[in-house]
Amino acid sequence: DEGNQAMSLIPAMRGAADAEPAIKAAAPRSDRLRQVREQDWKRLELIVPRMEKGRLGKISDEDLLELPELYRTVASSLSVARETSLDAATLGYLESLIQRAWFLVYGPRTTLWSWLRRFLGGEWSRAVRAIWPELMIALALMLAGTFVGWTLCVQNPDWFYSFMPVELAGDRVPGASREVLHAGLFNNQDQPDQGVFAASLFSHNAGIAIMCFALGFAFGIPSLLLLVQNTTMLGAILWLYHGQGLDYEIAGWLSIHGTTELFAILLAGGAGLHIGRSMAFPGEKSLVEAAAAAGQRAAVVMAGVVVMLLIAGLLEGFARQLVNATEVRLAIGGGMLAFWLAYFFLFRHVPVGSESE
């Protein structure tokens, strides 16, 4: 047995003996790598924490100018270290340093607050103005959809059920009395779970807007149809309340949130059409280049649409339930419409560093 055990140790001893030259060879390479490049590692290690803490005043111009070169040098050292199988501690140190330096060299140059100031300070409004032809088309389609919904209901009231989902209609159906329709517009301040109601409205409206935008990639045709389809419901509602002489009341009920909500859907539809038009008529650009440029502009518009839909959801879920005076509702809705029009088409400020219009 002792002889067998001795024989079994021979391969292990041979393996250790074979590994010894590799270990001995790696050690000098590791030492040489440190001797040649460790000064650059330490220099980058001094710069990175100061930049992460915003202490640029303590960094010399020479160090700032050489930061990209130091980053590439350390990245090269890491590559060599991996190839020569250096110790785990050195590899971990270099990997951590490279990750931190990468964000300083190639990472975003602005903070979230800086981006938000630029976005609200002119970038969003500029993007909206850039797609004004598509907005005019979308507006015409929304008006046409409202007209179609009203006209078809005049000809046959059964069309109302085609435009208005049953779960949303409730008691608001053809044949309902004036009292029933009037009661649905007022005295809802005691409605429970208004926060949940606002969240569901936001989700529903956001879904419509996102669909209008996303379907623009199919050359904008589905976006056109969706804009018409959604506003036929508006036409049907207006027809229903007009039949009971509640035009003024329904206008106030809709305006308190509708001026923001419908404006948001208008922008989303316009953004979708903008992408579709750029793909159908790319001009001198390739199809991919035209779609990419239009997509970037439309994405800025859609980022703002989400903000508008959030505001509309809050207005619909809270303000409309708490405000019962039609005059106040109209004032709020009209004020919101005036605000959006002024912001998009009159406000021109663009922060320093962004592109001019």
C-alpha cells in the first residue's frame, strides 16, 4: 500500500514541477509590468477620486489633458495582466480602476438635473416645433374623428355603442335622462380611491399615446387610423350631452383635463407621423439615417408626452372630482391650454451648449 501511495504522488509532483517554471516566469513579468506602468496607475488613481467628488480645481491641466491617455495605458496594462495570469489582487485593482475611469472618459457629461433643465428649458419645445407639419395633420385627423363620431350618432344612435366601451359608458348611454347625465358630471368629490383612479387613467392614456407613437414606424398609417378611432368616442360623448342641452357642462367637465390629455395625444400622434413620413420620404438620406434622425427628435417629444399625461391623470383623478363649478373647470382647462401653447410655440430659450434652433 505504501508503494502504491508513493506511486500516486508521482503525477502530482510532476505537475508541480512542470508549473514551477511558469510561476517563475510569470513573477518577473509581473514585476516588470509594475516597474514600467505602476506610476501611470497611481497617477490615474489620484485623478479619478478627485473628479468623482467634483474637485476639478485640485487637478492640473496636464492631468486632465492626459486622462484619456492614462485610461488607455491602464487598460493596456489590464489586458497584459490577464494574458500573463497575474495575481488576482492586481487584476481586481486594475479592473476597478478601469471601470471608474471609463465613466469619467466616456460616461455622460451631465447630471440628471442638468438634463432636466436643458429639456424643460427649450429642448422639448424645440422638438415640438420641429414636427409642426405632422401636428397639423394629426390635429385635422382628430377633428375629423370627432366630426365622424358625432355625425354617425346623429344618423343612428346605435353607433354610440361602437365608439364608447361599455365599461367606460356606465349610465352615459343614449336615452339617459338629463338628470342622470348631469349627476355624472358633478358631486363626485366623495369618490373613494381617487389615487388609484388617477393611476388607471394615466395608464390608459399613456397606452393610447404610446401606440400612436409606436405605430408610426409602419409609415404612420396605423397612427392616422388610431387618432381617428379615439376621437370618434369624443364626438359620440359630445353628441350624447348635446341632446340633453348639457353642452356647457360637458365642455367644462372635459376641458379640466382634456386640454392637456388631448394635447399629449396630439403630440404623440404627430411624433409617430414624423417617423412614418421620414421613412416614406427619406429624401437624400438613407432610410436608416432618416428614421434615426426622426426617432431622436420624436423621442424628445414623447418624453414630454409622459409628463403631460401624468399631469392630465392628476387633473382627471383629483381636480375634476373636487371642482364642481363649470366656470372654474373651464378656467383651469383654458389656463392649461394657454400654458402649453405658450411653452411650445412662444418659449424659445435654449441653454448654453445645446444646438441652436
